[in-house]
Amino acid sequence: WSCCLLFCCAAASGLEVSTPAVLEVESEGTARIECNFHIPNNDTFSYITWSYMDRGSFVRLFHIVGSEVQQQEGTDPRMSVGEDWALSISRVTLQDAKTFVCQVGAGSHGVGEDRTELRVYKVPEDPEITANPAGISVQSSESSQIARCVSRNGFPAPNITWHKNGEQLEENGKVKISLTRTRESSGLYTVTSTLFTPVTRQDRSSLYYCTVHYRQQGRARATESQKVNITVFYPAEHVKLQVMPSSALVKEGDDVKLVCEADGNPAPVFTFYKRGLEDSWQDLSFLSDTSSGVLNLHDVNKSSSGLYKCQTLDLDDMRQLEKDVELVVNYIEGVQVRMEPPSPLREGDSVRLSCNAHSPVALDYQWRDAKGKKVADGNQLFLKNLTFETSSNFSCRVLAPSVPGLEQSKQVAVAVQGKPRIVAVSSPLYVRQDEVVNLTCKAIAHPRPSVRWSINGTTHEYTENKHVGSNLTVRVSHDLLRVGAMCRVSNELGVSEEHIQLLAQKSPESKGVIIVAIIVCILVVAVLGSVIYFLHKKGKIPCGRAGKQDITKPEARKDKIVVEVKSDKLSEEAGLLQGANGDKRPAADQSEKYIDLRN
């Protein structure tokens, strides 16, 4: 009654005090409760008291007079009062969930108060879901445990709901949900929920999850768990048997798998059979794994073709299912190459090669030479005007276009026989006396020929592009220059010979001597030509043709000097000393020249 009286007096006098009715704070957070008041005429308060209710009684925490804050003995140090007279509680615990009272005294205006309910909450940890690890049979008559969901460390205790493929499950005659709540020593709750329900074969792909519901700051919140799938056991209803790779593409030499699949779980026992003569079935269990449903056939051939059967046995109800499949192994056999006319062949002959094979599918034919190069399409190859050079191994390549990789080849040798033909010799060969030279002889033939020389020396035989060659190393002698050498090539079918002529090569003059002589001649001619041109321009040289000419002025002088120029090489000067009209002078006129150099 005293509280009511205080409140009525405060209201009558106009004093107003207000605090939040409810304050929600998360555990370990900070709670701050403000105390707002209004005093008429802007008068000041006499005191402010913070306390909390404990079983109907006030327990004082703080008493404030003016600016002095008096903390009651036993007040938790986590609690404090700020400058705005608000009560703060740090590191809030669940035990702090109480009703707190702010009381304001204002002298003649009386006393006023208001109360705040502090609610402490703790967001639970993410839910943990565990599916039934053993698996559930569809033939079970009772509801089986699907999964268990655990929510830890929440306050207040949260609720848990179950969902399947996005739809919430409600308890009924088939669906059962058990729930347990455990309060830990910390005051927090651990909630465990278990789902029980029957299953069908369609539930092998169903997803189950749980949702934890709680409140946070006055709002409803929810957290979903991970989605889990359970193992469902159910008998097989259908079985499938297939060839891998596809039966239409199987060729001889392949590794083939016959895969048998049943839609039951767990997989049944598989047994393979192959149909034999008179509809009898051969058990192939020794080639397969009864639990895997795979029959491995390695390096299949024509005899691997046939009807195969897979049989399944469910050990729970002993039910049997079976399925068969036809295996077709594509093959090529009997590849033959015929040559018309048959061997032996001679140079200039023609030959026709024919290729044939057998297969259940359409075939294409190709011809290739010894280097693998394709030379023709079709099952016939016509070769004309054969030579030793065209002798080769030809192969007929048989392919099945509808079955990639299926092919066979057959090789045939087209050998042109005959006596040797010499194709190259080192003749004529220019040599010097006592020089060491190499003589070469090259021939072609089949059968392989041998090479012999008419003279002795060091020989080296080699083979090059079907040709047989021989190199003979000898020293050039007088007899070798005179007679030459003979190359003799032979085989079982004949002999061919070729003469190699050796010719003596003269030693060339020294190029240095020739070059010096030419330079000297050019210099002499240049000097002589310059002198003659100079005298001619001075008018000292008349055009007379006498063998000796006295080139003087009107009177001879005592101090005249006469220079006699004689030419030892008349033939050379005859070409140089020509008349102005280009005529050559006689040799007699050119033998001696007198040039007056007085002027």
C-alpha cells in the first residue's frame, strides 16, 4: 500500500518517472536501464534510488543524493550508475533476469517510481542433426528412427520442428516426435528431438532437416540444420543389362564390359550366363564379381558374339529377376592379296593386285606403299611399266567405316627381277699422276648384285635407295691412265659392265706469275703511250715511214742528244705503234726509233 500511496501522491503532485517496461539483453551483453523523470517547475530531485525486487521485497543497489552516488554493500561490481542516472549491468548473466525499480524523491512533489523487467536470453548454437546410420527397410512394420536433432546452450529453451523435402512434419499415427529438455549447470538448455516415421522406396532421395525456433530481442527467430539423406533398403523390381561400349561398336580385340544393374538396395547377387549349343547356358561366374554386376570380357573375337543373360537374386525374399542382351563382335577376316601375273616380274612388265576380305559389315579398301603413303582406293591396284626402282612392298588396308578402329592389313612384295643395270659411274675422271682418287660405280638389280673391279684397291660398298654402290680408292699410275678401270656388276640373272676412263690433268701455271706479268705489261704500255702522246702534241713526231728518222730543227746543234729506242718484241710494238689511220706499220719501220729530245 505504501507503494501505491507514493505513486498516487507523485501523480497528484505532477512528478513523472518512466523506465522501459521490458528490456531484453543477450547473455554476456550489457544492459542499460534509463530512468527518465519530470518534476514540475523544473525543480531538482532530492534523491534517486535503484533497487530490484526479490520475492516481493526491495533490495537497494544505489542511492543518489545530488551528485553523490552511494553504492549499497553487496552490490555486484558489474553494476554501475552513469551521469544520466541510468543503471548499467555488464556481462549479463541469467541470474540478472529480475525486475529493477527506479525511485525518485522530489521534496514537496512527493516520490515517484517505475519498474523494468530485465529478460536475459541466449541464442542457441546451430542445430546438429544425425541421420540413422544403419539404414531403414521399407518392409519394416513399425516407425523407424529417421534422425536426431540437438540444440545446445539456449535460453530460454527453444522449440524444434521437423521437415521433409521442405514440408513440416506433424505428429500423427505414423509420425512420432520425441522431445527432451535438459538444463545445464550454466542455466542454459539443451533440447533433443528425435523423428520416427515409416519409409518407402521413394524416400531414398528424400532430404530431412530440423529447425530450432527461439526469440531474440522480442522477435521470433529460426535456424535450420543441414539436410540429411537416409539409407533405405528395398527389393529390386527391375533389372537392366547393357554392353559397354555399345554393342554396335564392339570390334575384335576390344575389352568389353557387360553391366547388370538392378533397382534394389542393397544390390542383389548377380550371375552371368552365355547361351551355347542347343539352348544350353554356360555359367560365367568365374569371370565376374557376383556383387558388382560387371562381367569383363578381354580381347574379344568372333567367337565372343552371342546371347548373354544376367540373373539377380534378392537374399531377403529370394526373388529372382533376369535380363539378356546380344553381343555382336565386329571383325574382319580372310584378308587375301592376289597378284596377276604372279612373280617373277621383269622391268617393263605390268601387274594387277587384288585384295579381298570377309566381314559382317561393309568394307573399304586402301593401298599404301612401303612408306605408308596412300597410293590408291578400292580393292584393286594396277602397276605398269615396272622398274627396279618401283619394286616395293605394298599393303592392302581393309577398313570398316561403321566401326571406328576396325581394320586389317595384308602386305605383298612386288619384286622386279633382272640382271643389274648400272646407273652411275665416275667417268671420265681427270686425275694427276700418283694422285689418290675414288672411283664410283652404282647399280640396281634384284636379286641384290655384287660389284667387282678390274684393278686392285680399297673398296667400300653401300646401299642407297635400292641402289648398290661401290667406291674404289686407288693411286693413279701410268698403266691406270692408259687402260682405265672396269666396273663389273652381277647377280644370278646376268652381268653388266662399265668402263671408267681416267684422263691426265696438266698442272696449271702459277696464277701469281701471270698476274705479275700482266701488271708489268700494262705499266710499260702506259708509260710508252704517255711519252708518244706528249711528243705528238708538241709536233715533234712527223708522219714519215723511214726506218730511221732525224727529227731536227732547221740546223743541227752541237749539243743535240739522240735517244735510240730499240724493240726486242716486234710483234708487241707492232700492235701498239699504229698509224693515225689505224694501219699497222711494217716491222722494219718499228725496229729502231730515234727521238730528238733537244727541244
